[in-house]
Amino acid sequence: MDSDAQPVFLPTPSAELRILDLGSTRRIFVNGLAIHNGRRQKVLNTVETPLTVETIEFLVKLKGDWWLDELERRSDQSYVQKRLTGLIGRFETLEGKRVLDIGSGSGSSALALVNGGVSFVQGVEPNAYFVDLADRRAQDEGLADKVSFLHLTDTTKLPFDDGRFDIVTFSAVLEHVDPKLRAPILREAFRCLKSGGLLVVAETPNKFFPYDGHTTLLPLIPWLPLTWAVAIAKKISLNSPRGLTKEQYINEGIVGATYWKIKKALPNAQCLNLTDGDAKWKTSLRTTYHVLRTTLRIMESVLRIFDVPLTAIMPVLDLVFRKK
């Protein structure tokens, strides 16, 4: 590091960042608020990242106060890496696999998959600015040869041959898709999956669960008609901006998914969650679930009688389907 290097000061909507160039990494000192663990709060810790100052500036421009959350998706291994690669690893090795990442966003899930051992990830993302950011991040992290990001506004029509990929992932993305388009998008992605390959839906809010812990932080929102849910969110949402349009609330993720609708969209798929323990998996992710371990195992045993996986009734869906 150049001892004479001067820090760069960068304003965000709710803070000022002081960025110090350490050579191979940049250290960010935060004065103010940022989104951490899904909540806007005072940030006391410094953040270290391999991203260049230019990429950090572009990230702040696109993400606003969510800049920290985006960086933590890479720096905190328990955020994306553990959940996504661990979920797939329950049923299949990642080594040497080719992955199609639908709704790849700013590249966090694709880069996590590369770190998990896959040989190549093809990301598809409707937001051209996010594709630009994902490309920059891959370059800064030295992983550009193992990922590719494609800007595609209509993901119901993918420019890939049948059976091209070993794994297809929807990582924290399905809830942001218009419910009318989810089945066509799932079927189109399934077409690109080879026989015996896996389709993965990870970290998607469960509409069957009676609390919206993703968008509004309000009870019963998932069970209400969309027009009612939007009207309430406009008045008393505890998390998302109030006064958005119905389409904007859908983009924010107010409409979760259900196991049954995903399964219906994939009639030629086998749900692997029925063959391996969700209870053990869920309790490994969150310490708060440890006290529920015995209860979850009992619930799982009962649900299997009806061919329903435990994740189908949990707050978040983590599903893996194999193409027959």
C-alpha cells in the first residue's frame, strides 16, 4: 500500500464513506446509516472489499443505502454462499457444473457459485445496469473467465439450447417476478436443464406463511388479496417505502411463492426435499431454529406422509427439483 495514498470520500443517501486503497483491497469507513441485515441502521464496523473505487462508486449509484447489503453478500459467507451452495450440495456436487442463474442481479449469487466449485455460470438479468455492475465485480474479483452476464428483458424466452446446463438457480429472485410470469419463466428455465439436472429455488418468501418478513414486515400480508395487501402496505409498511404502486410492490417482493405453485409449473420434476431432511438443513442456517429442532423433525415426518416437504410451510422456501 502507498503510505501517502489519500482516502476517497463518497456520499451515499444516508452516510459518507471514506475509502482507503490498500493495494489489493479497499477499506471502507462508514459515517452514517446503511442497510445491514435487511434493515437501515448505524454501521460501526469497517468493510474491506476487492472492488475498485470506481466499482464502489457505481454500486452506490445503483443501490443507494443497499450498497453495504450488496457487499455483505460476498464478504459474509453465511449470507449467500452458505445457503445457496449448501442447499445444492445436499443433493449434488458443484464441481465442474455449468449453471444458469436466472435473475442474476449484481452478480453475488453467480460469484458465490464459482467460489463453491462450479466451472461456469451464465447469469441472465433484465436490468442492464445490474449486468454492468456484475461484470465489473467479476473483473475486480478475478473471476471474469468463469461467469458471463446477459441482459435479457424477457426471461420467458431464453437464447439457450435444450439441456445445456447442469443446474438452474433462482436465488432470492422469484418473489420479484410478476406472479403471472413465474410459471412460464420456470418452464423455460427447466427446458434449458439437462436430464437429471437440478432446478433450485433459494431464499424465496413463502406466501403460505402468515407473516411477510421480506417486504412490509407485517402479519397476514401473504394471505390477503394483492389489492388489500398493497393498500395496507401504502399506509403502514414497516420496511418498504410507502405509497408505491402495485407493480412497484410486486417488484419489491410483496407476493411470495408457494411450493405447490412451483411444483405445478414443473410437472416433470422430482422434489428432492422429500428425500433429504429439511429440518436438519433449516436448523443449520439459523441459531434461532435450534430450539425448534425436535418440533421441526416431527413436523417433517408428518408432512412426508402427505408428500409435502417441511420447507413448504417455513417462512422461506429453499427447494431443489431434479429433471426426470
